[in-house]
Amino acid sequence: MSARIIACKLLRKKPSVDETKRAYRVYLCGGANCRPHSVPTLHHLLERCIWRHGLAQQVAVLVGTCQNRCGSAPNLVIFPGSYRYCMLTPATIERIVAEHLAQGTPIATLLEGQGAR
Ligand code: FES
């Protein structure tokens, strides 16, 4: 079974109960300024990394609308937290999965400010 990818806000759909029970929810911005970078390239990489680390049942990946950080696109937010990562690259996606999602350690040097609260 693959990690479920749901374009919740794009489809005007809330996360399902199953997705809200997972340990982490990753909201990848699919807005107009992030989309050229994040969808599909970073989105697919994020899924592959989650699979490689065996986290498909613990992490829900959702693609949403603009997160109001267009100047630092592409962006994602991880809950619980929240923790915002900006200016994503393939290398930062790999680190976020390996350190934040797999080990539970947010990467302070990659976070925007003190998080996305
Ligand atoms: S489009 Fe992603 S923050 Fe605005």
C-alpha cells in the first residue's frame, strides 16, 4: 500500500480520520508559486523517501493551497508542531524524512524562524 496522497484543499476535502490518526501530517504547498517546484518532482521524492524509511503508515502527505510564503517557495508544513520548511530542494526533502519524520528530530537549521505557528 502506498502513502496516501490527498489534495485536500485543492479538492476542498478535509483529511480523513485515518490520516489524522497518523503520527505525522505533511502539508506540501500546491499553490501557484510552489507548484512548479513541488508538484510533481518534490512530491514524488517525498513519497519515495517515506517509503524507503518504512513510514508509509505513519505519515500522511497532503497537497494544499498557498501557505502565504510564496517568496520562499516551495514550502511544506509538518504537524504535529507545526514546523515549516521553506525553499525545499531534493536534498532537504531527504533530510526532513530521515531526521524529522524517521527520527522525530526537527532540523533547526532548515526551519523557518521558530516554526510555522
Ligand atoms: S504558493 Fe506556496 S506559499 Fe504561496
